[in-house]
Amino acid sequence: MSAVDESSIAPPRALETVEPAPNLTRTRRLQILRWIAIAIWASVIVYRTVTDGFAFNRELVLLYVCTGLAAASIGQGRKMLYVIRDWLPFALVLIAYDLSRGAADMIGRPTLWEWPADVDRWLFSGTMPTVWLQEQLKLPQPPWWEVVISSVYMSFFILPYVVAAVLWLRDREEWKSFVKLFVGLNVAGLAIYATLPAAPPWAAARCTSADVAGGPANPRCMFGSARGVPDGGVLGAMQSVQDGAHNWVERIVGRGWGNLNLHSATALLDQGQASVNLVAAIPSLHAGMTAAVAMFLWNRVHRGWRPVLVIYPLVMAFTLVYTAEHYVIDILLGWALAVVTIVALNRHEARRARRLNAP
């Protein structure tokens, strides 16, 4: 056997270091940056919640959502730049809410004080639902279930934005459909508020028929207490009460948070309620938006969630009537507006699809 020529054997090659592709390195850095941004965002939300309470201000909720989406969009091309553009309709709706205050006065429309109360009495054979519920259920101190209804009431200010945020991240076409529903329903409601202002039950309980003759929008009586108002004001007097409970109709939607020591939440709610249109009861957008969200999600979630989508609007309706925020007629009109808006949008989309598919 011939000897092997050692000079012909190549020396062992050193292991080569493979440099990562520049694009891969940049992607990893952006992923790390995205998770750092999300962690900072979450830390700020937690800190503000612990120190200032839950965010019940819609503008603040919108800010939280948009900054969170911007953080989650880092490294995803131009998506982060679309946050402001895509969420502008929500901001415009909130601005419109602020501008709607006093719009009825500028148009010259009188406020409805007695008509909604009369309709509720007609619907329930002379019984006023808000008065009856507070007679039967209101206790001196809020029971545990008022925590639930206080939370359900405030979900109106949070849930639509959460649904929109999830859709924005997952399915842009579905998100567009939801934005059209949100904007359409709110714009229709605001238009009705301007042309058909109506006082809610809590205000009617503080004013007598003489106080509101002529349909004033902001009479002095509505900023006082219902205590001692003759015959319960426009709403009617309570005939019986639970031991120790006040014998007049109260606006009690925030009472439940007292059980959780969330007094800052109650204060924020009171502050927010003082800054909005106080005679925007017809239709109830609380009821309308709740029903609209439930109908929108009906075919988009697992069937196991459908009972929740039925119960949620009903609990909201009970909450609004019991806490003197709305009459039953306000809620029925809110549901009707939601149905009309959804049907109109569906027909518009169907016509648009036919035009696009036409030869």
C-alpha cells in the first residue's frame, strides 16, 4: 500500500461563523422593541389604574387603546402609522358628543319631560318601572349585585373600543364593518338628540310639571335633589321602600363601586355625567350600542358565547331602568335604532357588492 502524501491532505478548516442576514437581525430587534413597548404600555396602564382608578373616561380609553395598538404594531410595516388615521372616526364621534350639548337649544327644540314618562305608564298599565324597581330593590347600602350592574353600565364606554381594537389587529374588513356600525349608530343618535331632546328619569324625579312647563333643557330643579319634591315630580312618588332606603328616586348607577372601595370611579363617573348632554335620553345609546355589538358578534363568535350576547343587552336594560338613567321607551327606541342601522348597512353593502359584480 502506497504511503499517503501528507502534503495532499488539506488542513482542517476552521468553523465558519455565519453572519445573520441583515433583515433577520432587524426583524428580531423590532420584535424585542415591540415587546418592550407593550410591557411599558401595560405597566403605565396598571400604574394609572392603581393610582387613579379605572379609566371610565371615553377619551382616555381611546388613548389607551390607540397607544397599545401602536406598540403592538412596531415592526409591522406601516401599520403603526395607520393607527391615527384608522381611529380618527372614533375620536370624531367623541368630539360630536361634546358639541351636541346645547345643540337642541340652538335649533330651538323644547325638551320632552312628560311624554316619555307617560309612555312608560301606558306600557305598564299605570306603573312607572323605575319607581317600582327602586321601591322593590333599593336598599340603604348597595347589595353585591349592584357591583355587577355598575360594571355593566360602564362597559358601554369600554367594550366597543376593545372589540374594535381586536378586529383591527385580526381582520381589517371586519374592523371596517364595525366602524361603520359604530359611527352610523352614534351619528343617528346624536342627530335625534339635537332634534328631539328628552330628559331622563332621574331628572324628571327632581322637577315638577310646573318647573318644566315649556320644555326647558336645563332647569335649576334638575341640579338639585329629588328629596322633598312634591309627589315625586314628573316621575311620580314612591309608595313603599325597603327599611332604611330613601323614599325618593335616585340616580344610583355608581353605587355598586362603593362595595369595592372604588370611590374614585364613582367620582369620575359623576364628573363625566356632569359634562355630557343631560337631555339626551331618546334613544338610549347605552341600550342601542349594547344590542348592536351583540348582533354584530352573533355570527362571529363561538356558539357558546351566544347566551352572553342575549343576556348582556337585557342586563343593560335592567340597569338603565333601575338606576333611573333611562325610561323603557328609551331602551326600546335604542334597540330599534340598532336594528335599523344594521339593516341599512347590510343593504348598502349588498348593493355595493352587486355593483362591483355587475358585468
